Amino acid sequence: MSEDFTDDMDAIRQIFFDECDEQLALLEEELTTLGDEPENGEKINTIFRCVHSIKGGAAAFGMEDLVKFSHLFESVLDRFRSGACSVNADSVTTFLKCKDVLFDIVAAFKNGACSYDVDPETIAELEQYLYSEAPVVEPKSEDVEMDDIFGLSFAPVKIEIDEPKECQYSIVMTVSSQLYERGDDIRNILIALEGVGQSQVTVDIDSVPVINDISPCQSYLTWQILLVTAEPRTSIEEIFEWSGDDIHAVITSSPDHAETEAVATPCPAPVEEKPGPQVKNPVERRDSATVRVDIQRIDKLVDLIGELVINQGAIQSQMRRNKILGDSILGNVVTAQEQLIHELQENVITMRAYPIKTVFQKLGRVVRETARLTGKQVRLVLEGEDTEVDRSILEKLSDPLTHMVRNAIDHGIENAEIRSQAGKDLEGLLRLRAFQRSGRIIVEIQDDGAGLDPDRIYEKAVEKKIIEKGQRLDREEIYSLIFEPGFSTVAEVTDVSGRGVGMDVVKQSLQQINGRVFISSSKGKGTTFSISLPFTLSVIEGIIFKAEGQDFVVPVNNVSETIIYDTGKAFHIGEGKYGYPYRDGYLSVIYAAEILGSVPDGKSQKICFVIENEHEEKMAFIVDKIIDHSRFVVKNLEENYRKISCFSTATILGDGNVAFILDVEFLFGELLKKRESFLEEKV
């Protein structure tokens, strides 16, 4: 019995920690945009609710250090809600530090700690808002002439305002079972009441039945509270508002202000009556549309579906080997099964996808801190936050984006003086944009700064011996030098950048998730970094083709068209280079045999793939024949074998053989560039 109880408590604790993660994420989202709007009352309320929710759950599990710090943070936020303090850059920085402390405390308890010592400096920084005086704005005498306004004479009159008097309130409070079901605790209300004045609490247990008649889902207690406070009645009512309809409170003021009001309930019941079963609110509660599932279970499900796909391929391979037609009874069953597996795979992959908003939110704070360190004014604009990306990609995307955002502010956006001289707005613009294109996720980091200087980059690369002096490079190749290890154009190392490791980290991190980065820049106008990412690392839709007796796969998203290859139409350019007529123009030709180290004989090659990259550039890729069109489980080449040029990943076919998946961008980036000059001369 005790073991089952312990397991249940562990499960409930895990749910609490999951909810803390959600509240902390929402907390950071609201804090990073807190100072952007003049009317921030609703944001303060949302932040207050996040902290209050964490405190409520922590109290239920006896996490006193988390309760104490949350209560202090909550009390300070209440000062901002009431208007006693106003939001500025310093207060937002303090709140962000407090959010980090909350994160650390939650992480400590999650890892089994029983206590956590908060830095006294953080507490002192927070308490200065708790005990600071409300700002008083006094009109300047020189701004207004009091002697004569529109011909009328006025004299200032001194008005004495008495200090607020303390009032006594009687509060009778009952709760519904839903209060405890959502992890809240009546102690949170009692603690909040202590924060506004002196209170005496008694508990009425007259309604508690004999033990055999007690229902574990019913609350039978009534709390009677005598509160003495100088705060207005609205401050007391707001304490109960956070618990919604789960708490029924009747507040009665002193005899001089005898009035009764029910808080958080549409129809108050007489106090004298003993509380029976709680009457449900007429507004029907709807169950949550989400279910919490351990991410490891979803990962395991993805792996199992991957095995299903491989087995499906094995069945189809055996059907071809035994010459079983697709329109046979068995063929129809296999086709129907393939469609079901495809649909199941799509749904499971979608389950593992998260909005990129989770990464973009963190970058808001990076922008704020970097702008503060560099002394620049930067405005962040986010677009496409709801674009979904596989979790495995999203986890590795945060670091490269952080480095690129910091570099954009430090190296790209100019300071206010230079921008003013150039006729630009003093506030620099940094735009983060995410969208889908050709089956891939594109993330753009765009600034309106000074842009990249190719001459400066080239000189620095020669100086650091990354390239040789006089080496010919086109503009794109020069831009790509900024990703080399140790490269930096900054003369002095700062707290933000200058060590030459940031963009190198970007390149390595993106390679791990099959991502690529493209640069477009205009000197004096700004720079755009475009990151291309696969939607998922686990599956790809492609076409199996045969070349030199081996099977390979080309991603179907990169195939614009498939045509029969006519050897007679191909024309020789020179040095083994060929072109092929296509509609109203010509395409550069690459034979699959070439990337395998063979010489095409011109007889086996019968199929032409018109391959298109992300920049809508086209080329002709010649293969021997097409085998099939299917979905494939992706396997990492570097982890399981080694890196191979021209191929990005690999897959296991139905017959058990391994097929390499073509790296289309490599064909355009490395092989095709060497032939463009010859094709232009021929045309």
C-alpha cells in the first residue's frame, strides 16, 4: 500500500514540475516583452498568476524555500499591479533574474534537493521595490503661472490628506473540491491575507460528518477570519479572484461600513447554513484537450514506426522479387497497410513537433541583454512563431540562433551616432522569421545594419592564413569565411564577441541537424542569414534510383520534374562537361556515375531528374533507372559510418541493404559551380 502511495506521489510531483516548466516559459515570454507596451497591466497580471501558481503547488509539497521566494516575488508584483511602482528597464532586469532563481529552485527540488539558498543580493534587489515609496510627481512652478489663467486669479490651497485608517473585516470562507484538484492550497489565501494586515483565523468543523459518511472529494471546513488592515476592500477581494469559483468568501466590514458581498460566486449562500455539497457553477467546466505524455515514450513510438516502415519496404521488396502484381489481392492489402502506416507516421511526427516560438522567446532576452552591453537601441520583430519543428531539431537550434543574434547586434547594427549620420532610425531593427518552403523549415535572421564588407573579410582571412593572398573567391565564398574557426574582423575582444568561435559553433551545430545557412548582404543596408532545416530528422520521402548497379535516394522535395534522357540532345561543353536543353534554356548536367568515381558510358543513363535547390536553381541529374517512390527512415551517416561527400544521410531498404541519400545542396554548391562558366560560354 505504501509503495503504491509513493508511486502516486512521485507521479503528482512530476505533474507539478511539468506545470512549473510551462509557467516559467510563459513567465519569460511575458517578461521579455513587459517594457515594450505602455499599458502593461494585463502582462503584470499574467506574471503574477504564473508566480502564484508555482507557489501554490510548492506549498502542497512542502517546498518552503520555493514558497518563500515566490511569495516575496508575488508581493513585489502586487506593488506594480497597484501602481505603487512603475515598470522600467531596471525592474524588468530584476524580474528576469527572479525568474532564473525560480528556475534554479524548481530544478533543485526536481533533482531531489530539500532546500535551496537564494543569493542574498537577489533578495535585497527584490525587496527594494517592496519597501520603496510610491513615486510622487510634483508640478514644476515654472510650468504653470498660478497668478493668472485666462484672466482669472488663483491661489494655491494646501490640502491635508489624512493617513488611511485601519478597518476590520470579517471573512467567512468555504472551498470546493476543485481547489485541491488543481494543486492549489487554502494556505496561499491565508498567507496573502497576512500580507495586507493582521489576521486571526479559526476553523469551524461542525459540518464534518462521522468518519463513515466522509467523502474524500468533499470539503467540509469553514474558515472564519478577522482581518485588520489599512488596505482598501478591493485589495482583499483581489486575493480571492485568483482562485476563481473554487473559493466562496463573504466579506463583512466594520459596523460603520456594514455591507456584505460575495466574492467569486454568482449566488451567495447564508452564512448560518452549514455547508453541504458544493453547488456547481452554472458555467460548465470543460476537460483539458491535452494529455501529458513522457517525451521518451513518443521517441520510442517514432522508432517503432520506423521499424514498421522498414518492414513494409521488405514486404514490397519480396513482392517485386516474386513478381506479385500491385493490383492483386495481396498487393491491395499491402497498399492499404502502407497508407495506414504513412498516416500513423505523419501523426506521430506531428506529436513530436513544437512551435519555434519556444526558441524565439528566449532570444528576446538575448536581444535585450546584448543591446544593453553594446549600448545600442534594438527593436526585435518576430514572425512565424507558430511554425512547427521537430523537437530533436529545436533543441539544437537555440545555440546557433543565440550566436547569430548576438553577432547581428554587435557587428551588424551600428550605434545611434553612426545610424544618425547614415540617415537611419536610431533604433536598429532585428527581424526573426520562420516559415516552410519546399518541405523544409527556413529561419531568417535579418538586420538593417552596416552589412558585410567582402574586402574586409578577405583581408582578415589572408591575415589569419585561412586563405592564400591572391586566391580567387566569389562573393558567396568570401561570406562563408566568417564560419571558419578563429575568424573575426573585430580588433578588440569584448564581453559579447570577438574571439572567433561564435559562427564556427553555428556551422557545427547546424551540420548536426542537416541544416545549412545562406548569406545575403548589402553594404550599408543590412544582412540576412537564412537557415534551412529539415522538418524532421527521422523520416524522408524520396525516390529510389539505380546508378552503377547501386541503389540511392533523392529527396522528392528537390525533384522538380522527371523526364526521359535523350543522349543525342546533350551537348559537350569541354573537359567532360555537358549541357542539356530544357524548355527555353539549358541545364548543367551531372551524371550520378561521376559522383561515384566512374565515367558514364552514355548508354545506361536513361532517366533525367530535374533537380531544384532552395534558391530555385535547376540542374539535370542523370541516373540509370527509377526503382520506387516511398518514405524512408533516416540514419545519420557520421554517427554510424563516416562523412561522405555528395550524401547527407542514409536509409535501410526493405531488402536490408543500405542506400545513401543524395545531398542536393552539395551538388549545387560544390560540383555545379565549376561548370557554370563553361555553360555560359557555350550558350
